Amino acid sequence: MIRRYTEEEMLAYWKRRLGLAVSPAVTGVEDNNGLDRKLIDDIRVWYADILQNAPPQLVNCENLADEATAEIIGDNCMAVTLPERGTRLVSVRLKAWETPVTRMVRPESPVAALQTDPLTRATVDDPVVVEGTHRLFLYGLPLTMEADVEEAGGARVPPHRPLPGIASLEMTAWPADGTYVFDPGLLRHSRLLLS
């Protein structure tokens, strides 16, 4: 069961676990002596590690679709810039997709290479997500329902294509309120990397 811990609770837990006595000169957590600041830094590094590596169902996982930005960069590709608060992508789904995509491919993979060919590229029914540096490239955009419009003079004008909406962008993330959210079972075998 996932629990929410304040920074003060985490500091008190790790002090007890490490056998560190509270200094008689320190009257409260707001005093933040050097040891407390060092432990808090180490706790943040530990938490960043579990957000990156622990199973998503054991850590804070949020839909960050409202915090992402997106733009269409090709006739079948949308680039999504991931939000700063997000740590690791769990799944992404456009409103036009039936189910979320949980398996991302590397840019150098054969599946990514297939996206350049109109005969082998992804479709709405079988989308592909390619990982980038703090970006995703979503292939399998919905086709527009509008027919090409013919202007006076015979030139063809491509139809207007609105940006497909992101229904969900599930990521492990630092909680916005600064707390630590995870399954307490992760503490059992964890160690702080005291550096």
C-alpha cells in the first residue's frame, strides 16, 4: 500500500535506522544542522533512484498529460516534450488510441526505422512510441476526416489537422507538494548512499 511521507518523517526514519541520536542543541527540524542537510540530500538521491528503478505500482505515478507540450512534426508523428517533474515514462495514450503504449523503442531500433516508410509505419490501431532525450515521438496519428480542399486555380491545399489530444501520460514523478510517496516495503532493503 502506497504511503505519503513528509521530509521530516523521512529524516526521522533514516536517523533512527542509522542510529543517529538527535543533537541536544537541535530543538526542531527547522534548525537543519549540517547532518540533517546531508541526510536530506542523501534521501532525495535515494528517492530519485527508486522513482527511476522501482516497479511503477510501488512509487508515485501520475498522469502528467497537462504538464507536457506537443507538436506535430510529420504527417504521422507528434513530438511530446516530457514535463520536468516526470522521472520515468510508464505509458502514453492519445485520445484516438484504443489502449496506452507501455513499450517504447529506441531511435536506432528497426521498429523506429520502419516509421519512415508509408507502407510499414504505425497506425492508430498499432501505434509506436520512440524515445528521445526528454521527448517522445508518437507515431500512429489519426487521419483527418476532411477531404483536400481545392482552391481557385486548381492548387491542392492540405486539410487542417488539429493536434491530437494526449489522453494520458503516466510517469513516475516527484510529488508537487514535496512529499515522498512510495510503498513502505521499499524501505526494508534500501540503503542510503552516504557520500
